[in-house]
Amino acid sequence: MDLQLSVLTDIDPDTHQVHLTVTGALTEDNHQLLLRVLQQAQALTAGLEVLVDLTGTASRASAVDLLLREIDHHDPDGPLFPVGFVVPAPPACSSHAGAAPEPRTVWTGAGRKAHGDDR
């Protein structure tokens, strides 16, 4: 498995949003690299919401959980709020026919309340 991460950044001042599209493998060993990219993105674009699309990654659920936990435990006045993660839907049960489940967005910190995410 290729353990590299690639991050494409799209900044849209009209929607007040930074969209990071991540590809590659997100693991427990490299999740902090993505955390640093998030910190840099928000430092450069203060006040803009950050949305991270992980649907193009071969991400381990434990790596995503670690990343979310670290962001949630970050100083709430710091630069990591709000951050939303578009995560792949869990694999569909083989006994159910039909369309694949849609990815879902998980928000951290202040973004959770602003977007009605009650996880």
C-alpha cells in the first residue's frame, strides 16, 4: 500500500470555505501530517470553514478517529475550528441490493453545532 498523502486545496472566498481533497492512504502513522496541513490551511485563511474530503483515500477508521480526536481536544480558540470531514460510507452489507451508501460529513468542535452534527 502506498503510504503517501496528496492534498489538493481549493479556496473559495465567496462561500467562505476551504476544500481539501485528500488522496492516498491515511493511517495511524501519517494522520498527523494531515493535521499539520489543516493547521497551515486555516492559518492562511483565517475565518474560513475547512472541509476535508477523505472519500478518495484508503483511510483506516482508526486513523480518522485519531485525527478527529486530536482536533476536538485542540484549544477551542485555536485555528482548527470548524473543520468538516467527508468520510466514505461504511461498506454496504452484501445482502442489501441497490445503490451504494452516500458519504457523510462529520464536523468537529464549533462546526458540529453550526451544522447540527450531534455525533
